[in-house]
Amino acid sequence: MRDQLLLTTFLWLFCGAEIITLTGMFGEIRTPNFPDSYPSDTEVTWNISVPEGFRIRLYFIHFDLEPSYLCEYDYAKVETDDQVIATFCGKESTDTEQAPGQQVTESPGSFLSLTFRSDFSNEERFTGFDAHYSAVDVDECAEKSDEDLVCDHYCHNYIGGFYCSCRFGYLLHTDNRTCKVECSDNLFTQRSGIISSADFPNPYPKSSDCLYRIELEEGFVINLHFDDNFDIEDHPEVSCPYDYIKIKAGRREFGPLCGVKPPGRIETGSNSVHILFHSDNSGENSGWRLSYTVTGTECPDLQPPVNGKIEPVQSKYTFKDQVVISCNPGYNVLKDNMEMETFQIECRKDGTWSNKIPNCKIVDCKPPKELENGFVTFSTIQNLTTYQSTLQYSCREPYYTMVPNITSVYSCDASGVWINKEMGVKLPTCQPVCGKPTRPLPGIIKRIIGGRNAEPGYFPWQVLIVVEDMSRVPEDKWFGSGALLSDSWVLTAAHVLKSQRRDNTVIPVSKEHVTVYLGLHDVRNKTDAMNRTIDTIILHEEFDQKIYNHDIALVKLKEKVIMNQYVMPICLPQFEHELEGPEPNTLGLVAGWGISNPNITVDEVISSGMRTLSDVLQYVKLPVVLHAECKSSYESRSGNYSVTENMFCAGYYEGGKDTCLGDSGGAFIIQDADTKRWVAQGLVSWGGPEECGSKQVYGVYTKVSNYVDWVDDKLRT
């Protein structure tokens, strides 16, 4: 036998019968010798008792008794004090015998008896049974009938018992089962309401005294109206001796009221009414219900303002009625020179309104925000900014374009803001148009070395970069080119802006020593061009000054530039075919102010100190050279020359056309066949030791398509 809660076993022997008493909350019962064969001529009874409030659940997990007709040989019998619940035998149920199988037996009360009986012999070996029992809670609330009342209102079961509670407004009596009503302090302060006896229209509670008070501000008069369903216990001869209603209103009294005829409407003439309802200890009458309303001094009718409304709309307004004035969409209430969404007035005791009806003023969105490099066009000559007025933002064409490309019409919203159906309150931006000069480049283009002068506006992205350090002796001074990318950034070669320190450390020159000229055509007239000082210089982190690998840099201007026909940015590679880099034999353009005399070598320029600038911007058309051919041409020369995958070459085998000293950092541009945009595919980087434009010496350019992500990342910083 397993451990049990509170298990006590008693043993008696009466004529060979054994009686076992079990008082635990659960337990196991087995036939003698289980799982071996049980003995013959044996009788054992297990009497199971659990606490009140519990039942006993019994089930068998193994059952093997001798089968017999109506269980006349061996059996297991389950019974209570006065009732046999079941008798089991055999191994399975038949017409003449029954085995428990999965059946669970449950006692009606807290006592259950199980008796095992075997006769004088067994024809076979039978192992008996293994049974288990447990105490289960009794739900007293569910099992009590209406006649045997457990709780007056609510019954709550818990393990081993139950308790009662009452509906809202009732209290539990000391017997802990019945409920009484508590209704001596009911206060009503609203201007209308409904009052009824408890549980109406069900019978009202007995032995109760309920007081209902209606208290309103002076100036109101309370009126009562009883429902037709009126039923208060009455007497045929004596006026309301049992249950009744009494009403006190100021100095006036009404009642007592009882019976089945409702009193109808009662005009109390007071702003304070006390209603007392009394019931005795008998009766099953359904009670009563009344509604009350108030009347007061009337105020004049109201007319809503123009473009506005009043709520609520009523046929008449009386004391304490409140009205909210609001305006139609696009208008605001104007009161004392202040705009507001709503305004409230109240009918006063003397029959006047607390304030005048205000006016409705149309919403004004005020002048819109300015769009940098753009302008605003109003839909009306008067440039109205009031509700439902519209305006359109535009960019300064052809130098700027709208981003995103939307219908840039904004309307004055009812909330007082300018709104676009796509952008909301956010404004688009005017971004510079790239790669589309207002003056188209000519179709026949010669060269810089042996080339021709550019016309003003041909290369509006071309910038001249001048580096001057006057504090050094001898003074440092050099120049290069660059390409404008936006209103703040210039793209150039890293070697143009690398410091000329003797230790060859790769650091940028001091930004204070750099000036950038934009819109420049003739270097003799710098005053006609824009000039900008520098905010930031960014050299590529992996720039190798020995072989010029990663020869790319960015310059941020301290002050933005305004685009015009002479100052516009170049495009970076954007589309898939552009990001693959320039194809061999593709023609591109390069511009610069470098050496234009093909008979002067670089070494001669450096040694003689001759002026290295062309006065007027030069340009040339050059074909892209097959990468293998370019590498081969430099590998055949002595010196540390390396054409990497970050470079490409352009020029002619026979020479005569090339970029040169002073052109460094300028953009090698190719026109996209579809969009007609000019795209920067290269930056002038380096060339051989021979004079510029020599035979079988190609110019080497930084391959910009390899650095688009790098540029984008730096521009976002």
C-alpha cells in the first residue's frame, strides 16, 4: 500500500471476513497476494471515508476475477451505507457478468465500501485486481435544488465547502446565506435620470427602507413621472399600511403612494426632492420605476455663425444648457482676437447667454517656406494663403531639378499647414542637374596637347584647384583640376592635394592653402569666376603615392555654390552599364589648363620654372585603350610603372593628343547614349616620363566606377 494522507487501518475478523478502514484522501487497494493468484474462500472489505464536502472516485487499473453467472462465484462489490452501486467479476463484460474496464465509480457521499469475495475454489489462476481511489471536491452550489436554497443570490464553491455573496446594493445577513438591500443614500445630481425599486420589475426586497435624493442647483424645478408598471402592496381598507412611497419636495409632501395605479406626473416645484420607499417583511410585488426631468428659465434662440454651427441644436434652451460653437473645415472660432477650435456658452439663471456667438475666421496657412534654389507660384493674383488656396514649387531650371519628381502643388489644409498629397508637409528639394551643360559640346573635338580652346559653358563642372603655401621658403605653389559633384563637393585626384612633405607621408595639404575656382574660363580673369575656400579634404585611405593606385580625393567647400550656365555638376556612374567602367575604344572628353605645347617636356617645365598654365581652358577627345595594351606599353619601359585594375588608359598610339601637367584631377567624361548625361568615368592621374602626347604613351586615369560607393559614403558624412 502506497503512502496516503491521514491513513488509518483497522482490522477485524468476523467468520473469516477482513475489514480495512481507509481515511486518506487517496490510496491503492489490491486483492490478497496480488499480483499472484488470490486465495480461495476469502472476503475482504475496504471502508473508505473522506471529509464532508468530498466524494470518492474509484477505478481499476487491473481486473482478473473468476467469471461466473451473475458473479455468483468470485466478485468485487462497490456500495454505500444503503445502496449497492456495482458488482464486478470476470475479465470482460458479457450478458451475465460485468468487468469494470475503464469505468470510474463515484460515491454519492463521503463514504464508499469495496468488498472482495472468493468462493471455495478457482478453476484457473486468477490474479485479482489493483484499484485506486481519490477524494474529489463536491460542488455544493451546483447540486442544491431550488427547494434546498444554498445562497440567496450567489453561491461560490471552493475545495471542501462554499460561501455566499450578494448582488451590488445588497448586504449579506448574519446567517451568511440570505441578502438584504442597502439603499439609504442614493443621490442624483444629473438633470435627468431614472429611479426604481431594487430588482425592478422583479419583486422588491422585504424589510427595507430606501431613500432616494434628487439635488439640483437652485433655478431648476424637478418633475417626476411614474411608469404604468406600478405595483406596491396595498390594503383594501387601510391606506398603504404595508409598503409605500412618500415624496418630500421643499415644504410639499406627496403620498403615501401604493397599489397598482401609478400616480402619473408630479410637478414638485422644487430643486430638491426626497423619495422614501418602505417595505415590510412579506409580499411579492414587482415595485415601481420613475423618470425625472427638470425645467428652468429659457434663453433666447441661437443662430450659428457664418461658416459655423452650434451643437446641440434644440427647439429651446433652458438654464444650464450648454452650447458648443464650432466652425466648418477651414475655419476657426475667433474670440477676443484669439483663434480656437471651439467655444462654449451657457444659459444662465436670468435667461441670458454667458457670451455672444463668436465669428468664424478662415484658416490662414501663412506664407510658405522658401525652397532653396527654387521659387513659389501662387494660384491667385492676390497670392492668397488662406484655406484651399494652392501654390506650386518650382526649381530654377535648367540648373536644378525637383527631387523627388512629384506634382509640387501644395494646398492650404484645414489644419493651417501647406500639404502635398504625396509629400505631406515635407518639401521637395531642388538638386543640381548633372552632366547636362546648357551649351552643348561641339561634335568635332581636337585635343589639349595640340587641341583647341573651350568655349565658356562647355565644361561647367570644371574647377581649378590652386595650392599656395606662402609661408615656406621657397614657397610651395602648384595647381590641378577637379570636377564639381554637387553644390558643396568637388572630385579630384589624391596626388593633387597630397602634402609635399619630404618624408613622403600621405597626408592632405593644409586646407587653408587651397582655393577652388569655379566657372573659370580664362585664368587671366579669375575675378570673373567663383572662388571658394575649403572645409574638408578627404584623400582615399589606400592612396599609394608610388604607383598612384587609388588616386582619388574629395573636397568639401566651405560655402555652397549657386548653379548657373557656367557652374553645374558632372554625373557619377549610376546605371549598370556605367558602373562597369568605360569600354575600350569608347571616346571621352578631358578638359584642363595644363601644358598645351607638345614640344615641352615635363622635366623642362619643372627645371626651367616656365609658366605651365594655358590661359584658356583646353579640351580633347580621347579613346579608351584596351587594358592589356596599356599595361603592356608601360611594362616595356624602365621605371616603377603599374597599371592596376583601378585605372584605365586613354589616348592614341601615334600620340599627339593627351592630357599633361596641370590637368591632374580633371574628369574624363563620357556621354550616356540613352540619357545624354555626361558621366565622370575617370580622373587624370599620371603618364610616362616622356613629353605629353608622345607616341605609344597613354594617359592613365583613375577608374571612377570603382569608387562610387566610396564617394557616396563620404558625401553622407
